[in-house]
Amino acid sequence: MSDELPKRLQISWRRLGRVGKNKLILLTLILIFSMGLFFYSFSQASTDINTTLASKEISPDVIDPLNKIGKGIINDNKLEKKITLVEKSENKKTKKELKNKDNPLEKAILSLVSGHPIEMMALAISQQEKTVASFLVAIAMKESSWGEHAPSKNGKDCYNYWGYKGGINPTEGGYSCFETPEQAVEVVGGRLKNLVDKGINTPEKLLVWKCGSSCASHNQKDVRKWVTDVTMYNEKMNKIN
């Protein structure tokens, strides 16, 4: 009887050992499963956060309207810069249109010279003082029929519609050959302004433009015709309010 008791105890300890091992394995499996669930939940939360941040960073305002054909997205700073440049361009264009719309002198000049080469200079001429602008139109009519009969050089229009001999890139006949219409108006307009400022401000006094220091050697009929024609177109310009 005494020998059987230890044997039974040994068997019981062995059984307990097997049960303990099984529990340990079970606990390990539960722990692994729990950790797996934890990391899976963390991964999903991170994905949701990244998605939320991305949606905030790329707002509909910076999406290229052409993304449907593979253009993707554009930087919002670049978009704002482009919008700013477009707005400035539109504002500049609008100001220019308003300026032309509210420029009665330019309109008046165009009403007289429309269809003639000098038409391209209407805006530049209108920016001169009115007295100077009037003589620019009147003298150009007499000297070149508003550019229809004007000097040229190497087949290029010299934009010299006033018979001006100022020495700028002169032609064989000695007439100045200007690079642009604007340069022509600036130079010739400046010369006329100097004369006007000195009191040479009527067609009769402006005969110096045609004759130089004296008209004695010129055909007097032509001289009188020059004064008559310049006076007529100068008066038309002066009637402009």
C-alpha cells in the first residue's frame, strides 16, 4: 500500500505537467492572436489617417481640370501664380480698351485718316499735345497724302509722312528713315513741339517746315496751296472737343 501511493503521486504530477504545458501553449496562441489583431487595427488606423491627411492636402481647388485625361494635379502655388498673371493681363487689357474708348482725339484722327498708312499712328499721335497732334495730321496730309506717297529705303517704309529731313538713317533724298511708327511720331512730334513752343504755331508761320529759312525760291502758288491745305486739316482737328 505504501508503494502504490508514490506511484499514484507520480502519475498525478505527470498529468498535471501535461495539463500545464497544454495551458501554456493555449495561452501563447491566444497572445499571438491578440497581438495580430492589435497590429492589424493599428495599420488600418494609420491608413485612415494618411487618407484623411491626403484629402486635406490635395483640395479640389488645386486639382487640374484636365486630370481626366491624365494630366494629374498641379501645385497650388503655381495655380495661384497663373491666375494672378491672367488677372493682371485681363486688367491691363481692360485699362487699354477703356483708355482707347475714352480717347476722343484718337477717334477723331481715325475718322479722318482711316484707310491710309498713317492710321497705324493714330494712337501715338493722340498722345501728343493737341496742337502738335493737329499739325502732325495736317502736315502729313499735305506732304504725303497720309503716307500714300512717302520715302522708303531698301524697300522698307520709312514711316516719314511729313517730309522730315532730320538726318536719322537718311535716304538718298535726305529724308529720315525711322525704324517704327512710334519713333517717327516721337521725333517729328518733338520737332513740331519745339516750333510751337517758340510761337511758330500757325500754318503760315510753319512754312519754315516747307521752305526752310525762306520761301523766296519756291513757287508761290505751291506755297499758298501748302498753307491753305494745312490750314483746312488743322481746323478740322481743332474743332474736336
